[in-house]
Amino acid sequence: MSTAVSSTAANPADSDKVIGPDYFLNREMTWVEFNARVLEEAEDETNPLLERIKFLSIFSGNLDEFMMVRISGVRSQLFDMAEPEDRLPERLPVSEVYQQCHARTHELVARQYQCLKNDVLPKLAEHGLRLLYPHELSDEQKLYMDDFFRQTVFPVLTPMAIDPSHPTPHLRSRGLYMAAIIEQEADRHGGTRKMLAAVQLPAVLPRLIALPGEQLAYILLEEVVASRLDQLFGGSTIHCWTMMRITRDADFDLDGDQVLQDLSHAVEEGLKALRHREVVRLEVKAGTDPQLMDSIRKPLKLSAQEIYEIDGPLDLTAFMDWHNIDKLAALRDEPFTSHRPPGLEEDTDMFETIRKRDVLIHHPYESFNCVVDFLKQASEDPDVLAIKQTLYRSGSESPIVRALINAAEKGKNVTAVVELLARFDEQSNVNWARQMERAGVHVVFGFVNLKTHCKITLVVRREGDKVRRYVHLGTGNYNASTARIYTDLGLFTCRRRFGEDATALFNLLTGYSRGHEWQCFTVSPFNLQQRILDLIHRETSRGSAGYIAGKLNALVDPDVIEALYRASQAGVTVDLIVRGSCCLRPGIPGISDKIRVISILDRFLEHSRMYVFGQGDDADVFVASADWMPRNFRRRVELMFPVIEPALKRRLLQSFIPTLLSDNVKAREMLPDGKYRRVERKEGEPAVRAQMKFLEEVQSAEMANEIHEE
């Protein structure tokens, strides 16, 4: 790629300005800034305390994934001279990207622990929730922990001395280990010797142990073990100890040469291989004895920037358990109840409703149980002949998969296209695939080199002497658990053209069938990127009368970014709501001054994807499974579909997008340098918190419906 980005569908009338590398932000650094916004929610004193501890936990989980996938990829480029999968135009030297990512992350981690120790934990203690250390325990609590250690902890632990006859144990990625220097007592020759020792804290044991007493008090498992190390290493003196945790490269993909006969077997073998991948990060307790630190660090061969000295408990994901403490419900966001749209209430005939009109559902404000019940009704309905569904992340407990299994056991023709390479859900998906196969579901794994990321269900039903196709399409996974905390859009329809496109899509996924002329669907990797570019260029040709809005999780693709720059230069207003990585720089005079980018972080994870091209009744409105990223355009099967029914279009154009764009409580606006600042509320302007407004609107509609029924 040359210094300037060349769009595959540039218009001759577009500006002649060269869109060079300076107009693009580095993807890795934009992700780090996204996690900084997550941390800001933990630091925000207007959030309830247990929500703040939740965001501290999410920050840690996000950082784990970033290290395992993104940083490991940059590290491979740095040390193994590996070529990046997608070369982006900003062209920062790999060494600089690596250094900047670690430097900023060290800064953020320090802020994270300052927030935990100096703010959140003291304030929680004021409400009776305390994290204690061994010297703070009452006599009753000490006796309780002695018994708990003896009965529950001690039998599970395995103390490991490290010497020539006991080599260094294999360290599991993200496992918690206690390392110590121990000195054995004099042997029969009268000498003593020091050696390194280690103890893994098994994940089967609770990390936060509830203590007896009137207040809510907990102690960390490592503190319980550390105070009793002499019992584990009987006859030895404990000179010093520390906590440590490593993160390994987990960037896992298969190519065709690795898959000979059984894709599920190849995935499981690949997962086993991950256990021995390179270490990319070491977390260790701050203040660790220098000799002990050297003993840990040297075998791992990590640079100083890859070592994180943590001033507090390692791995704050464990504190997510506190978020669910019932006694402290007042320290959480107010509970809410998801509602069901009219016609999709429990025990109603969903097929009858969908025959009358398309139904759009906005999760989690509107209940995901509508989707579950759609599958359950289809599995029980004697007139349903076939069910076909894609599954990307279905979760460890899945009522959706149970419904598919039930349908197959009742003799229906059931097909599940399971994506085995959904990152970190690989083993779960393999397990579900095998259960479904045993029940008679026809399980297909899609393509080896293309992840099946589209979200679609097709139900084929006999109605009189005809067959009708019912389709559900969505932006989110068929996962009942995440549907309660992710915002997503879903559409039910039985429009003929949608049904025909759905049939063609499943034929493509299961039988490589090609040649269908798509009527409503736009499908990657075939034509999604070009369709997006064509729509942007259409608005560009309209100049100041043009309008583009996009709600998505990430904006990375350089061709789309350049096309948006050209649209801005032509006078097109562009509103983008991008939750995570955004490599476009808004607000650059003469380049992107008509582009506004905001990011909303709130109690729910913004996950829906929706695109608008044009204004008023003539606008084209699309919902999609895909972000604007090279991987979505080239290496995934994705789906974009239009919202056709006028009432639903109006809802998205007049309520959904304007509400998000008017958020002045949880929205942050992106600056040209890639930094973000809170949207400033103008004097006299009412506070608008988009997610709360959506909740209120759904509840109001539910109340109005109840009054109407009375």
C-alpha cells in the first residue's frame, strides 16, 4: 500500500487532497483509549459503588484479552518479523506501537489500583463491605480460616519446590501463582540450602472467601495461603513470597492445512497448543524481593515494559462477584425489567404477529425471551418443518440450543451452523456441537478460513397448501446471558424476499451454493465493503444535502475511512457512534470537520450496529452484524439487511439515533488527536442519558399498553 490510501471506488469529483498516514490512528492505541474510558467509569463518583467495582473488573478482563490477542500480534511482528494481517495506513513503526501501548497501559493500571485502594474499597467499607488481611481478623474469623484452610484449601494445594530434580512447573496463562524463596533446615551433612518454590491457587477454590461476622467481610485466598506457607513447606523457612500471574499469546486461528478430517478435533488440538504459547506479560506483586523477582523474570525472558508490578490484588476480575451481593442492592444500578413488544407477549402466537408486520426488538430493554420463545414455539409447532440457525457465542447454558435439540428430537429438520473459532468460546461451541449432533441436529462448521459471524434464524412452516419462511436477524449473539447486558437490535419478518435470501445464505454456508442474486441481504466477504462504499459515495454526490450515520463497535477499515473523509469534504454531515476502536480522526479542518464521533459507555455494553444513508423518508436504514473493519469485510461471513417497514424506520431515525447523539451524560466526544472528552452540557440543557431514556420509553409504552387493554 502506498503512503496515500486509495479507495476502491473513488469518485473523480471528490477532493484531490491526499489522505496520508497522518490522518489515521493506530488501532492498538485506539483500543487502549477505549479501555481508558472503561476505567473512567470506575473512577466516576456518580456511579454506584458496586458498578464502579464492576468496571474495575471489566477493565482487567479487557486488558487480559488485549494482551493475549492484540499485543501478542504486535509482539510477533516485533520479534518474529511476522507480517500483520491488515496493514493500516498510519504506518507507525512496530517498536513504537509496542512501546506506546505498554507505556499507556502501565499508566492506566496504576490509576486502576489507585481507584481501588484509595477510593472504592474505603467507601465500600463505610457501607459494611470490607476486604480484610490476616492481621485484621477477629479471633472468631481466625478460627474459621484455620478450619477452612485445613478442610478445604490445604488438600487441594500442591507445593512445588524447584531444583534440578523438580524442574520449573508449567505456568498456566492467567493462573494465579504464589512464588517463594524457601530455606530447608539443616540436612544430615549440617548444611542448608535456599530454593525457589511455587504454589498454584486452583480456580476451583473461591478467590474471595466470605468471613463470619455481622458485617460483610472477605479475605483473599492468597492471603490465607501466604500466612500458612510454613505448613505447606513443612520444615522450611519462608524468606519471602509474592504473587505472580502470566499471560500467554492466545491468537488462535486455523488454516486449511491444519484441518484434515475433523474441524472440531483440530480446534481442540489447537486449544491444547495454546497452553504452551509464548508469555507476553508478567504481573507480579509490587515490592517483591529483588532476588525472588530475578528468579521469576529470567526464565520468562521478558523486557521491563512487559512486567507489571501491581500494588494490590492481582486479577481484579474476581471482584465481579461483589457486584451480585444481594444485601448491597442499593449500591448497584436500579434493577429493570425487560418488556415484550405488543404481539410477542408470553403465550401469544408469534407466527401470527410476524405475519402481520415486521417486529424490531431493542435488547436488553425489550426481552431476549422473545427470541427464545420463537425457537421454542417453532420446536413444538407441528406445522414447522425445518429450523436453521447460526451460532457464534451461545454461552455455557443455552435455552436456544436446548430448543434446537428439542426440535430435532421431535423429528424436525434442524441445521445449526456453529462457528468453532469464536475466540475464547471455542471449547464451549465444540461441546454444544457434539450434544446437538447426538440429538439429531445437522451441525455444520461453516468455512475454515471465514468465521461465520452473521446472526440469523430461519423457520420453515407449512401453512395450508403453502410453505412460509419466518426469519430472525440480529446484531448480537444468540446468548441469553449477554443479551441482558449488551444492547442489540433484532428483526422478525416473514417477507418473501428476506426468506429467499435467508435460504440462499444457509445453502451457501452448508453447501457452498453460489449464484443467488441477493434481494435484501448484503453479505461479506462478497459485497459488503463495496456496498458501504457505494452508499457513502452516493451521499458524497449530494454534498451538503447528504447525511450518514453509523452506530458500530469499531471503525478501522482504511477505504471506508477515506470515503468518509471525502464525504466530509463534500459537505456531508457524518455522525458516528463508535464504542471502541476508531482509527478515523474527526474535526480536522478541510478533511473531517463535518464528522462527529462519540463513544457511549454505560451500564449496558453498546453492541448494536446500524447504518443510515440519506435523510427523511428516503433514507436507507440498515442493521448489520458487521463493524467497518477489514476482518468483517474480508474474513467473516457477515450480514447487513434493510429496515423496510415505515414505522420501524421512523423509530430508528426519529428516536434511536437522535437519542444516542443527544447523550450528554455518558457520551464522550472524540478529538482529532484520538483523545476523548465528556460531552459538555450547555447551560439550561436537560441531562440526556440515552440508555436510561430507552428504559423509560419502553416502560412507558408497556404502561400505555396495559391501560389500553383495560
